[in-house]
Amino acid sequence: MPFAWTECQMCRSKRRSYFTPDEIKQLRQRPYYRYCRFCLVASLWLPVEPPDKPPPEARLPATALQLDAPTVLVIDDDEDTLAVLRKVLTRAEFYVEAADSGRTAISKMVNESFDVILSDIHMPGFDGKKLFLFIQEYMPEYLQRVMFLTGDTETPETQQFLQESGCPYAFKPINFDELLEKIQGLLAGNS
């Protein structure tokens, strides 16, 4: 069955949806409403072009350069945390890609493949919880590769989310030995 990319006109999240050939023709002619898991309401969805592939002359992603080591996508809105995690993980012989938001992470995940997704939970806008919901619905192949970071050790909502997700997690400030051990556990579970 053919598919088309559509975009929620409220939160701008994109979705690859399956349609009949007739429905695809009608997409451009009449409004299309559907429930958005991120806005939590029925909203207008319009067709969009698929996410951009990098131009051929662009720098190759880390996953294309070296396939002999695990690749980790680190997602955090704090530049200092990203820099420290990149340094620690690189020293532990991982190839690291960084994203400063859930949206940026998704665009990388569409174009590349990662062995581990290491995401902060609390970020402005498209946070770690929304990223996890997106992965559950649209990229389930990543579900067993996700690990969370958080400085929130007390909020009941965060604790409930961590328990319900079933993903490993680490608290900030980060114990790097524990973090690396949990990443190795994720990799062992995926092999």
C-alpha cells in the first residue's frame, strides 16, 4: 500500500501514513483531519515532502564512516552536557552523533541508523517523552535501544514515565561508569 508524508498543522510533527492510491490523490484537494498524539487533539494534516536526504557532497554521517564500532545518538538541549557525553563516549570507543532536540534527533534517525539512543527527558518543546511516543508509533525498531537521562529524581510523572517505558535510565549528575555499563547492557540485548 502506498504511503505519503503528512504534517500536523498545530505542532508540525510529521508522519508517514499509508493511504489507498485514491486517498493520496485526494490529499491535496481536501483537508485531512486526524488525531495527533503530540497535540492530543484532532488537527489538520497536510501533505509534505519526505524529510531531506543530505546532498551527496555533504559530510558523511558518523555511521557511514565507521561501521566497526557502536553508534550512539545523544540528545540533550544543554550544550555542555552534549560536549561532555561526546567526549566520554568517544573515549569509550563509540561513534557519537549529537542532537539538541527531539525533532533534530528524528531527522537524524530517519537518515541514519544508531545502536543506542541516549536522550534527556526534559527539553523545551519536543522532549524525551514525546520522542519516545514517536519511536513507539513510527520507529519501533528503536524501542529496545533507548536510554534516558534526567536530573529529575522526584517528580512522580517522571518516575512513572521511566517505569512505564521500561527503558534504562541514569540520573544527572551522571555516573559515567554506570552510564557506560547500561549502554553496554543495551548493546548486549540488541545483538
